[in-house]
Amino acid sequence: MSDARHLPRTVADPALVSIARFVSSTRAEGPGERTAIWVQGCSIRCHGCFNPHMWTFRGGDTAAPDDLIARIIDANTEGLTLLGGEPFDQAAPLSTVAAGVRRAGRSVMTFTGYTMKQLDDAVDGGREDVARLLAQTDLLVAGPFLADHIDTVRPWVGSTNQEFVLLTDQFPDLLVDFDSTPDRLEITVDASGQIGVNGWAQLEALHELLESTGRPVRGG
């Protein structure tokens, strides 16, 4: 059994999801057009993380799973991508969200900084919330971001150690189609002038691209 410090945190309120960012539609966070939710809070805190402002479990907006399910279905995309922050630190409420999304015929992709072994250890140790989120995930990306192992080939991930795990047959050809799958970076500007970034980019390149704008940036 792994050390408890390396297993997902137990969420304080299993009836609520703490959200850092909600994007109704993006093509930069998984296969096809997807709705993306970045959760607030992460107990892993990888060096070089793109979203260190999402580490703290304080702040963010809270939402009931049923309300989130309705927002995701109303967005009318192909599926949901869960990022963060760390989704498995909020496995209980997110498993409810994921189940509702899949009942509506949409797919669920989940990013985690935990390894597959750590998640399996959590399940073996009785973490039913972790087991439920795994059961409601079609495509899992597992493993911490390693700043000295940058991945410049595969889409959506930041480092070469991160593992794509197909948990259902929703994306049967995904792993053989990587050569033709673009790794997109989306940059949007809202009505207030705030810039939003979806997708992954090396921080130095992103800062160079955006430094001349003088505007606040929301990363993803």
C-alpha cells in the first residue's frame, strides 16, 4: 500500500464541486469538442505546474453535481473533460457529475496527477469515491507533470511520463491516431478583455506570447 500522502485527498463536502474554471466549449482539452471543468484544489502540486493558482482548496465557486450536469448537457458538446487542480481530490461529487454526463450519451475524460498504481492502491484501500470516478471515466490521463520530461509529440499532455488509459471502448482508435491528432492551444478574449488560455504550452513561450497584452490571463 502506498503512503497515505500519495493517495487522493478526501473531499470536505461530497455534495459540492469546487470549481476554478468552467469552459462551455473547447477543442484543446481532449478529442473533439468538449466542455472543460478545472477544479479548485490539488494536493500533488507538481513543480512547473501550469495552474499553481488552482492548488489551494480555498476559493473557487461551488456547485451541486446536478447543476453542473445541466450546464454540461446544455453546452451540447461531445463530452466532458475534468482537469485542475486535481479531480481525484474531489472524486465523490465528480463521480456523480461524470455519471450524469455519460447517461446523456457524452464521454468523460479525466486528467490526474496521480499514477494508475496510486489510484489502484486507493481503491484497494476502500476509497469507493475513487473507484466510482474511475468507473465513470472513459479516458484517463494519469501521472504527475514532470518539467524535465516535456512531451512535444502527443496532444493534451505536458510530459512524457503521463499515461493514456482507455477505461472503456469510447475511443478505440485514439492511441493509434496520435500522429494525426493536433495539439491545440486556444487563446480567447472575453468582453472584459480578460485573456483565457486552453491547452498546454511551455510557460516561457506562453509568457512571451502574452507579455505585450498587459491583461490578466486565465490558464488551463
